[in-house]
Amino acid sequence: MAKVVLKGVEKVYPNGFKAVHGIDLEVHDGEFMVLVGPSGCAKSTTLRMVAGLEEITSGTISIGDKVVNDVPPKDRGIAMVFQNYALYPHMTVYDNMAFSLKIKKTAKEIIKQKVIEAAKILDIENLLDRKPKELSGGQRQRVAVGRAIVRDPEVFLFDEPLSNLDAKLRVHMRVQLSQLHNKLKATMIYVTHDQVEAMTMGDRICVLNSGRIMQVDTPLNLYNYPANKFVAGFIGSPAMNLIEGELLKENNNIYVKIGGGKLKLSAGKAEKVQKHVGNKIWFGIRPEYISTRNWESKEEGIKGKIEVLEHMGNETFVYFKAGGQQFISRIDSVDSRVLESGNEHIFIFDMENCHIFDYDSEENISL
Ligand SMILES: Nc1ncnc2c1ncn2[C@@H]1O[C@H](COP(=O)(O)OP(=O)(O)OP(=O)(O)O)[C@@H](O)[C@H]1O
Ligand SMILES: [Mg+2]
């Protein structure tokens, strides 16, 4: 197994477009690293550079202790699984999985042993004689993964491998791939634009935007301590409320002034942001920290008008407007019974769990 290290990696495509702006990233040996970000942020470009399918313009990539900038893909010790599986339609599942080993002139007995072992791990032993067109989407996906496993790669690279599957199957395969990682303990780099996949599968997540790394951390750290407004808005569903506001000081307290009123910061947060008093800021608060129930203490509230209630069963998303600004709150369904759209209500903000972002740099100034 091997770690993967990117240092100052840049990519300028032949048409002059700079897709990657100096990425530094270390994927630990045996780690499941997820690259996540919106469409066009250079997830695939980055992964393809690690695979050697795309040249890098500057910087270095190493796998294990070896710089691989000039090493061809087949000698990098990697195996890549694509979104569209790319199975050979005329070959059986067995032959699809055996193909790369046959090319390497591996002995027949060893090929057989490896294919069967991989098929067992993926629970597709009974499908080995079928052709790809006789398989479901999830089964094809498992064959594609099997083809990677038989090569015993040091590093697995996945580019949105589940995005062609329906929602239920995606959840199932997500769990299977996590189990596979636990079993093989291989280094895996997994690209997705789906933040739920990122949160549930990654040991760590690298959030990309426009060819730059926004933050690398564990899923929970990204969720609880987003370094900037982009990460705050990207990780979490429904997304964090991000509201334009201003910091005010009154009677030695610091307040966030937003359209609907002002909300007092906790002493800890106030201390962190004090040199920004008077400035415009972005006020961030996750939907679960706005409620319609009073907390015992510290409660800070504003009046809002309920626009839409989305009943999810166990919880309710409450869309409301206050001072011309749009908010979403996520509350227990029991508490939502008394709410009606069109009504006004006091919404309580748990200010201990809010975030303040500098208006211009968008950095989190409240951590
Ligand atoms: N061959 C190319 N020539 C020029 N620009 C390219 C080329 N391939 C990709 N790009 C551009 O580079 C940027 C990154 O593309 P990339 O495919 O890496 O994005 P991505 O994050 O994988 O997006 P998606 O989620 O849509 O798959 C995009 O703006 C894209 O238009
Ligand atoms: Mg892509």
C-alpha cells in the first residue's frame, strides 16, 4: 500500500485553460480520501493526473516514495474505476475481470484464483459466465470494481462510480465500497459531487472549488468547523443559512445585525470576532440550530413569517422570511404541529453554534 502526495500540482489544458491552481494534498497510506466539489471544479482532472491519464503542467505527484510524473499509468500501481464502468461488452464477467492479468501474461491458475477471490468479495461469483448486458447497473458496477481488485493496486481511484445508479442502489453500493475499503485497507481516492457520499464514505474529505483546495479534514470537522463560506455552504443538507449582516457593539456585547433584528453572540464568539466590529459579514447557522422552541438559556430570537413547511416524517423543514431575508429551520416534527404557513413565529437561534465569515475573504473568523 502507499501514500499519494501532490505538491504544487497545476494543470493548464492545451487550449490555455488553467483547471488546477497549485494543489498540495497528502493522502495517507490506507486512507479513504474523497474529492468533492461542484461540477467543473477539477475533481476528474486531479484524479486523472494521479492516474497518469492527464499530464501535469507543474508540480510533483508521488505514489509511495516515488515521484511518478514521468511514469506511465500501467506502472503506477493504480487501478481506476470510472462512472461508465467501461466493461468490454463481448466478454464474460470472468474475462472482463481477467483481462488486465492476461495482458500481463499472468499464469492461468493465478488469474483464476484472483478473479474468484475478487468475485467472492463482491458477491458476484454466480455471474462470472454472464455478459455485461445481462447484468443490472449495480452488478456491472461491482464487476468494474472487481476488475480493479484483481490487479492488487497500491491505490484505487474512483471517479463518480455510483452516479449512474438509482438512489437505493447507490446507498447499497456506498456501504459495499466502504466495507471493501475496510477489508482491503488500500489507499483509495474517490471523486464525487454528492456531499452525502463524501460525508459517509471519507476518512477525510478534500473540498475543491474552481481548481483550488478549500479545506481538507474529517467529515465532522468540515461540518462543524468550516474554514470558509464555500465549505460551510457546500457541506450539509439542507445547506447552512448564509445571511448578509453586520457586527455591532452595544453595552460591551457584540451582536449580529441582520434584516430581521439583532442576535447576541456568545462571549466566546464575541471575543474571536471583536476586531471586525462595524464590518459587513456573512452570518452562518445550520438549519438544526434554528428552532421554534425556547432553549433554557442563551436564546436569541427574531420574528419570521413561515412560507413553506416541508414534512419529512421525522423532521420538518421550515422556510421562513425575516427582514427580507430567507431562512430554513429544521425541527422535530412534533414541534411543527403548531406551525402553519403564512403565520408569524419567533425563531430561536442557538448562537453558540453559529459561524461568522469575513464578507470579502469569506474566511471563517469565529473559529
Ligand atoms: N480537455 C480539456 N480542455 C480544456 N478544458 C478542460 C478539458 N477537460 C476539462 N476541462 C475543464 O477543466 C475544468 C475541470 O474539469 P473536470 O472534468 O476536472 O471537472 P469535474 O470537477 O470532474 O466536473 P464534473 O463534476 O462535472 O465531472 C472544467 O472547467 C472543464 O471545462
Ligand atoms: Mg468529473
